[in-house]
Amino acid sequence: MSINRCSAIFESWKTNLKSSTNNTRIMNRKWFITFCLCFILTGIMHAQKISASNGVSSPCAICAPPNWSVISGTPDISNRNIVAASGTSGGGQSWTNAPLPLPPNNHLTWITIRDVGTKAGEESIKTTISELMVGRDYEVVIYSLSAMADRGSTKYSPSYIDKYDFQVGTYPRISVTQVNRDTNNSWGTNRLVFTAQNTSMDLSFFPGFNASTSSFESVNISVTLNSINTLPVGKDFFVSAALKDQPVTLNVVENAVEYDEGQFVQNGSVDLDPATPGIQSTYTDAKGTWTVNTSNGQVTFVPTRGFEGQAIIEYTVQDNYVLDGILSPGTSIPKTIIITIPPCTTAVTKENFEVADGVTKTFMMPATDYGFQFDIYSLDNSFQLNINGIDLANEEIDFQPGTGAKQNIRFFDGTKHGEGSISQIYDIEGDSQSPVIRIKIASDGSISLQARKSNADRALYDMELYGIVGGTGSTNVAFNTVTWNNAASNTVIASQHVVGATHMSGNGSGLIKVECPCTKEPKTGINTTITNVAISTNTTIKSNWPANIPNGALVLDSSSKGLVITRINNVLTDIKAPVEGMIAYDETDKCVKLYNGYIWNCLKNSCTNER
């Protein structure tokens, strides 16, 4: 909504106010509310601004367009035929290859600056980019062209320029070394990406100072009005506990953010290899293959058969920014996708615990080939684990902010418990199916920690320590690497510092690797076996049934019926006492799940051909 429209609403409100009666006060309130909302929305629809370079209608010497200013030297204004004007050295003559091509914005005049050979005489000019949002990423688009003007006894610029610099605020100068020449018959397009440090920042241009004083070089600069685009922002994805040999699909574009009104992130713009020119919609390495669905912006990772570990990739997205009638998309700063595929494990030597008021709990765990899993069902508000004499971290892991606590752990995206919509850790209730916190100590001694964010969200999210050893600052700190015995017993001690109410409950268990459960696709093609077990609701059975239905181990045969197994809204919450081998259809996750005695898993095809 424009400010003019808001002003019109305000004028209408004033007119109604003057003639207001008791019967019209409600209507006047509505007008006033509309007016207030109008200006609120106008403030939200933020638009960054930059002045155009064509504010002067004809060439001039030692001058600048409106809202531009000279930093040093003698910048000029030129057009396609005449360089500058009399009053500067060589000004007023024709370009050597006049008429010059017009820039993509079709401006008829533009800025000309010269490299005159000494830094003291460097010609430089600037304008101000305004209405920026601090912390956002922006891209400003510049058109440039080098041309010679070597006629007359005093030559304005007898050489093509080899480079020029531009700069935003106090960021380092960026050099443009591939400058289009008039012989190319087109202007070059240059882009400068920066993060706003202030709401207003200067954009400056410098032509360099490496020419000789007898052979000046010039470059023409053209800037379109408000030719600055807020870059889209992608999301970092952290997927933990992905299923082995199963694809993972992420809604990359759907989770990207576009700030500029009327623009959107393009579905086909996801680039899986930003270091390679162009948009790469597929990427393959030893860990697997990444692909982009260009119709909806989803990214799918298909792991290499048997892969375990972390698969990491960077990506960018683009918006649909249009400048001067030409699609000129802005590209986001690269973001990261991390997918962790652990091996399939099962628990041995499970042991429940409940401690409070500083009492410790010691677990004696047998040698296992995949370490130890520590599930916490309730916590207030910190804990420490000691594994074979080595602490999990250099200080107790504290999830709570505030007086008396020293929060030192956060989610990978930077959020913390007790902030925004994320609950305090002591308000989250867990159980064996959905613990509040899960810590895994791998057989190599590496440690990972996940936690839930609320009672409503039962998913576990990766977390990291932060702060220096003393618990202040913002530097990430790694968990300690512990020693886990594969051939001897292991001692795990859980403890808590006492600060107010202190308690912890949960379960500890050793982990061993197992072959991942799987299902296989039904056999198809030429009949090689006969079926000898079947169930039917039909009253008439064909001869030789069920052998006349080939290649089946069990046939459910009906002309109008289907098999319906037990349907449960959410097996994690609704089945209070699951039994190993239990099968049910989970209406929440839309899949058939099997309980393996420890956890529910969707039945998926993950068999190799040999299994």
C-alpha cells in the first residue's frame, strides 16, 4: 500500500470526523483503524533506495548528479557522443567511437571518472543507499563501460581503463578487472553483495591510480534508480537419524525467505554447487546423489547403498528480481544441508534411573560396538555425564537461562530453550518413545546430543555447546572425546549440581549395530513359483487356487475387499504398552509401523538385492 493511498484514507477520515454524530462514531473508528493499519503496513513494506546517475540532462565538467557528491578529483557527466564539457582537461570532445551504446537502463547521461595516474588526483564519487535493514543481505547492480576520447591536442582519455573499484560503507573495495569496452558494443553488468551494517551506507566509485599522467583512462558508470535488491535468504537444514538407504526430501524453496514485496524465490533456482558457474540441479559424490525438483523447489538426497555418516552440501536460491525490464535475479548467501545417517542399532542392558538433589547414578555397561545411549525423560535443569573417567563437557550442561543458571547449549540454528516458542527444558515431558534429551556416545568416543523443543513437538533436534570454557561468550565448544571400551565394561556416571529444584529421570543403555530391518518389493515377471497359502472372502474359488496366483507367499484375494490393519492416530502417544513385533498404521505419519521392542519405525523398502 502506498503512502498516497494512506493519505487519501486519512483525508476521508478527517472529513467523516467533522460531520460525526453518535450514529457515525463507530464508522469513524473504523476509518481511524484503517488509517493506522495503513501506515503500519507501509512501514512493513520496506524498500531500500539509491539515487540514479542520470539526473543531469547534458554533459558537464567537474560535476555530479543530484544526491551524488564528489569525493576527490574531477568527475564528469557524459553522454553517448560527448565526453564531459569544457572546464576539465580534454572535456567537450567526441568519444573516439561515438556514438557509444546506451546502458541497459537506456540512460542518456552517466558519470565518467578517470584514472589520472596519481592517487592524490584520483577521481572518485559517491551516493548514499538508504532505508536498509541492518543485518540483511543486499545486491546493488552497476553498469560500466570504458571508452577512449583521444582527439584534439589535449586528450581526455587516450587509453581504456584496466580496472575500477566500488565500495559500500567501510567494507573493502571490490575491483572490477573485466571492464567492457565500447568496441564490445555493450555495457558490462557488475554486482556487489553486502550485508547492511547501518540503515544508510555510502556507495563509492574509484577508477584506480595506475595510469601514467600522460595517458589517462576513463570508465563510465550508470546506476538505475533504486537498483538495489534484498537477497533471498535460504535455511540451514540439519537432518539427524535419517534412515539408512532411504531418500531424504527437504522443502528448500518453501523455507526460503524473500523480503521484497512482489518478488518470490524461484523453484528452479536451487543451485547445489555454488562454486560452479550456472545452476547445478544435480550433484553426486561417494556419499550419494542430490537432485532438485525444479517444479516445487524440493531437494532430495539418495544415499549410496550402505552409506553411514554425514552428507553435507551447500546451496543457493534466487529470486525473480527484474531490473530495467530484464530478469536479474539475486542469489542468496550459501546455506548448508547436513544429513546424518547413523547405523541401525538396538539397545542392550537397559536400565531406568531417577535421581534428585545431587544424587549420582552409575551405569555399568558391557562392551558394545556402538557405544552408549542416554535418554532423559525429565530434567531440571542441567546434568553431567562421566564416561570411563572423562566428562561429557568441561562444565555441566545447562539448558536454563536466568539467575543461578548458566545456559551453555543451543540448537544448531542458534535458538535456545526458554526463548520464543521454545519451552523451558523442565516444562517438557518425555517417555521411552519420545525422550526430552538423547545423548549418544559412539564407539569412537564422539558425542552427539539432541533435544525436543516443546511438548507439542516430539521431534529431536541437534544441539551444540556454546561459550568459552568459562561459559560466557559465543564461541562454539565441542563435546569432549571420551573412551568407550569395545572389549571391556564401561562405567557411566550421571550427576547434577544442586541449584534449587534438581531432578533427572530416564534410561541408559548400551548400543550394538544390527542389520537394518527392511522389506522387499514383490516379485514380478515370469511365474517361477506357485502360491500355496491364501485367504479369500469370495464364495466361489477357482480351480487350482491359490496356485493360479503366481509368485506370492501369501495372497489376500477378494473382488471387493481390502485388508485394514489396526489404525492408530499416533502410535507413540496412543499405544501405552507396545509389544515387540506389534504392527499398526500410524495416521499421523501415514505409514505402517513396526515396534522392534525399543522404537517404532515406518516399514520401508531398504533391502539390497542380496537380502
